[in-house]
Amino acid sequence: MAIWKRVPRSRKSWSAATGRRSRRKWRRRLSDPQTLFGKIWDRHVVAGLGGGAELIAIDRIFLHERTGAAALNSLKAADRAVADPSRVFCVMDHIVDTRPGRGDQTLMPGGQAFITETRAAATEAGITLFDVTDPDQGIVHVVSPELGIVLPGCTLIAPDSHTCTQGAFGAFAWGIGSSEAEHAMATGTLRLTRPKTMRVTFTGMLAKGVTPKDMILTLIARHGAGGGKGYAVEFTGEAVTALDMEGRMTLCNMATEFAAMTGMIAPDPKTFDWIRGRRYAPMGETLERAIAEWQTLASDEGAQFDVEITIDASSIEPMVSWGTSPEHSTGISGQVPVDPPERPVAYMGVEPGQRLAGIPIDAAFIGSCTNGRLSDLRRAAALLKGHHVAEGVKALVVPGSMAVRRAAEAEGLDRIFVEAGFEWRMSGCSMCFYAGGESFPAGSRVISSTNRNFEGRQGPGIRTHIASPETVVASAIAGCIADPREINEVRPSRAQSRDAGTSAERVSTSLDTNGEA
């Protein structure tokens, strides 16, 4: 399958799941124009199973503490072992406490048992574990790219829907269930039916103050939360090429909110530069040979996609959600639809036709596998510097990994956040989702850099508006949903109703919008 794997320095070899004969077969199939996805799929086919299903070789498997112990213990109960422990990784991220000084204890009832059981099962299985106190601990989809575990052209699975984040490296990465994880660990394969393909092209360039988060929310708002169902989506175009790797990860991260099986971007020199020197990445001559192979991982001219979507990137503005799905999003200058679905409006406490800018907030959250990377924190801090969170607003920053946290502290970003009134946390999924532990007060309105906003996602009765880190910062300063490009926005009295956002006073706040679009 031509996927490079780091091995002891005394030995270097191709990944063992297929051999040179399979690579020759794969190259012969390239005589017809192929998509990026088609190239990766074909080189990983082990066997046809009939009925359209095929057996696909799996290169990397990631587990986490919510389901990892269950998969590993089920494997053990069946008297099976992990076929290749070097390909399997596990991280503590979903329910770990993010408060400084944390240990195994969690605010989630029974959460400590998930951690201790996963630790024991991972240790017994001989797989690589990034434990609670490991300096490389963090959210799985942040840690894997940081360490060079995901590589162009590889297949990577994890029992988490946002595994598609790692498609930013030109990989086929997707979320699975724990039973599939068990099967893949035992056999190195999974049974799949080939999805259809979609290409989403962002033409032109993003305007200043507009981010990859706004790109993906625009796609979902315009084409629906089910628009990508049954598809492998490739993102392309000038605006995508211009993104750094962390921006590309944000874009691919929310392909699952589009209902896509995966999202991916063809690897290029930015990808290769990112990979160089990472712990699990190939090195030296092996890396150069790998790069030569990875450079073939682009959709061929004339390759046919089942669906094509084109979006003018210059037409995108900062986005924010108003309802209980990412498709319930609009530009910051927009409003709630005049004839919206009743339930989302009732749950969110907004009115048909109401402007989003100026709606009061109770809390602001920066973090998650969508927007918890160093570049996200840099841009947020640049906007925040010299300002303070509005009175009555609870604000938190949760870095996506401990490596991100250390790098941010080395740059003094933590001081900017703390001095402005944000809490500075340890890494983890935190309040991206509610698992029975930490949350905001019931009924709070939260603006969040996370990826989902369905009812109760961040806790019972919590009303979540998803947006970019910059929009979260601008809103935290203003005390209401605010445009990070301007801020000459509505700042409500704290005595005002949190639901309507009317009778607010106008305030003018200048924000430095230095930072990459």
C-alpha cells in the first residue's frame, strides 16, 4: 500500500499490509484518471467480498478511554490478540479533567473507572498509550498529527466521528464503532462498501478575519447537514491550498457534520514540511522516497466525481449558528430565518428574523479537535490582547494537547488569556460535549469554537452557538455575539433577557484583528 511506517533505524521497509506486487497492481489501475480517494482505496483493497463490499487494510488505529477498554477487553474475551500493536495507539482525552493539577479523578460519575480500565487493557495489549500525565497527552485528532502518526495515503480509524480531521494529510480517515475497532485490531482489516465521491472547490481567497471554520459552516449551511451523506469529500481550490495544515484540519474535521464518511485534502509541500521530524514519521532517505510516492496522491485531471460543489471563498463572512444543527448557521451580519423550524428556535430562545449580532451570552469556550490548536490560540490571543471578558461571562481556553499548551505558554499566550479573564486549562475534550461531568449552568447561552450544537451537547439546557475562535473572543469581550472584524456591536445590559437581545445599548470596541485568515 506504499504507506511508510517508522521502524527501528537499522531496518526500513514498506508497510507490510501489502507488498510490491500490490503496489504494481495499484499503479496499473492509475491508467484511468482517478480521484485522490480512489487511489487510496484501491491500494488498500485486500479482497472483494461480493455485493459491492471489499476488505480494506487498516494502517493505524486510535482508541480513547470512553470505548478503548471495551474494545480491548472484548478482544481478550474472544481469546484474540492485537495483530500488530505497533499500529495501535490510545489516548486519554474524552472524559479527563482539564483543571490544573488533575489526576485520574473526573467530574463525570464513574469516569475514573474508564481511565483505569483503559490503562490496564492498553498496557496488557502492548499498544502505545498516551496517559493522563503523559507530556504528549491530548485530543486524539490533535495528537496523531503532532506526532506524525497519520501520514499521506494511509488508512486510519478511531471510534470517534471526527477522525476525518486527519484527512487533511491526504489520508483516508474515518470514525468507527468499538466492535469495528475490535475487528480491525484482530485482523488489520475492515469490511467496507466504497462510498461515492464529492469534490468541494473553494475558489478565490478568504477575506481578512474569515477562517476555515467559517468555510465549513458555510458549506453545511448552504447544502445541509446531510449534504455529504454517503460520500468521501475532497476539498480543493485556491482558498484550501492557501490554508496551513491546522486550518486544513479544521476544514476536514467537520466533514462529519456534513454527514460525509470522510473529508480529505491532497498532500503538498506544506504537508511534507509538517511531517518532517515528527516522532513517528519516516526519516532520511525513507522520508524522501515516501514524499516521492505521496506526490502522486492528487486527483488526476479528468477524474470523475459523483458530485461537484463550488463556493466562492470571497463571499464567506464569519459564521455563527442560531439553532441546534451546524446547518442552522448564517453570517454574523445575518439573522435567524423568518420562517425557521419551531423546535430549534424554541430551544435556543431566539426569535424569527432576529439579528445574531447582539444576542447576549453567558459563556465562551475555545478548544476542541476543531479549534484547539496552536494557530487557533495565537489568533484568538492576538484579538484578545489588551481587552477583557465582559462582566458576567465565564470564559475558558482548553488547549487541544499538552504540546499545544506548552507551546502557547512559551509564547506567553496563556498570560494574555488569563489577564483578560479566561480560565487556562489542561488539554482534553472538556466541554465540547457533556458526559455527566463538568458543564455550564443550566440554560446558559455559550458561544463555542466546538463542532456540534444539538440540544444538550454541552450540558442540560445549554444553548450553544458554534463559531470560530476569533468570533468567540469578540463575543466574550462584548458580552454578546459580535463580529471579530469590526467590533462596533450591541453590548447588552446584564439585567437584560438572555433570550431576546433587545433593548441593548450600543458600545464601540476596537479589536486588533492581526492574525491569519
